[in-house]
Amino acid sequence: MRKNNNLFFLICITVLFLLSPVLKADKVVEKDYAVVSSSGANIRYKATTKSPVIYVAHYGERLELIEDLGGWMKVKLSDGRIGFVWGPLVKIEKEKVKVIEKTVEKVVEKKVKKKKEAVKIPGTIEGKIDYGKKLYYRGKYPSAIDIFEKAISQAAPIENEGKRRSIQGEAFFFIGLCYAEKGKSEKAKDAFKSTIRLVPDYGLNVTSERYPEKILKLWRQAEDEIEEEETRKRLYKK
């Protein structure tokens, strides 16, 4: 009987040890925020005034500060995107944040919730396009590509050719953006070429005000390759 009690005691100690990272006491930590102190502040893709503006923050808006780069501030937007704001346009404030005690039940509940959210893919094509964009802006490129590909397949039966081309062209463009961010230039160009074939004037949207130079360069290369292909086709027909 004593042997069984000792075994039970050892099991309890082991379980408590394994759960120690989960069962934490409350603690207070300080977080830094960049608070907009001017009438407005441009949040840029990179830490340079030549970089495209991805968001405009208004007076009093609080942005989570990730890093002070000595002039530029690296911040996190409410939607998860990362950008850069010019230091003189903001003031730094510290805020004490209480870290709530984690319990096994809460951790399990959070994991179940995340799993449920992961399968909540919008049913409409427009919903998939919007959801894919959100994933792209959050840096979840593989998931975004998967959603855009689903939207392309779902749009295939649309009888209105103009509408189908518009939807698929936009989806291919964002697939190209995802591949570009992952450093897969050839796949990015292939996706961009699909966009150009579907929506020939889509390039009007691809400007230096909206996208960084690496995207513009890949887009121009895609345009050049398509032009070369068309030239070869014309020569072959002759």
C-alpha cells in the first residue's frame, strides 16, 4: 500500500513539474507605445520616405513599438502589419500590462478556439479574396496563397468573362506578392504574368506609391517576358 502511495506522489510531482510553464503567477510588464503627436503620421513599408505608405495613423493613435531605430520607429499596427514611422511624429509612452495567470483550461480553450478559427474560410469569392489579403498583410504567405488559389478555382465557372478575369487577375497578383515576400522570384513573376494576361491594364495599379521597388522590378520583368513571348508568336506566324 505504501509503495502505491509513493508512486501516486511521484506521479503528482511529475505532472506539476510538466505543467509549471503553464501555471504561472500574475505579473506586470511594461510595453512601449508610439503615440501619434501630429495631425497624422504615414506608416511606411520600409524605413525611408521613398517607401510606400501602408497606413495613415491619426492624432492620438497608439502603435505598439517594436524597435527604436534612431530616427525611425518600427511599429506594429492593430491588424498585425509591421511598418515604420518617423520618430518626430510620435511620442513614446510606457504602459503597464498585467499578464493574466494561465491555466491548463485556458490554454486548451485557446488552442481549440484557434483551431476553429483556422477552418472558418469565407464561402464567397469576395470573402476569400479579402481573407487572403488579411493573411498576406499579416505575413502568413503560404496560407494566403492557398486561399487565393481557392478563389481562382471558385471563380472559374463565372459566365461573365470580365468579372472572372478581374477576380482571378487580382488573386494571381497577390499570389505573386506572397511569393515575392518569400524570395521566390520566378514563381512571383509567373503569377504576375497570369495577372497581365487576364487583366492587361492591371499595371496601372502597380505604382511606386503603393509597392516597393522589388515588386515593381518583378512586375516589369513579367511584362517584358510576356512582350517577348508575343513577339516570338508573331514571328512564328509569319
